[in-house]
Amino acid sequence: MALYQNKISHNLLFYRLNNKCQEYTFNYFVNYLNTKKQKLIIFQVQTLYYLDHFSMAFNNKG
């Protein structure tokens, strides 16, 4: 299940983000999911919310 979650987060991350911080953000996001032990359905619902905020944070840094 963890590998399946990581695969989904990887695909969504590189679909949503387009900047030089992609790898760092992906690793941070996966670590966050593993720490919180998100269920897959909750993960799918919340992923876009978190990625939107990561994207805004990194893009605003220039």
C-alpha cells in the first residue's frame, strides 16, 4: 500500500508542479504521508490541497 501511495503522489506531484524543487517537495510530501499514516481514500482527496500549497510556496520563492 505504501508503494502504491508513493506512486500516486509521485505522478500527481510531477503533474501539478513544474519547478526546480520537485524532488525535494516529493520527498517531503511522501515523508508527511508516511508520518501521518494517511488512508488511501483520504490521501487522494487531500493530495491536491497539499500540492496546491506546496506549489504556491515554491513558486512564490521565484
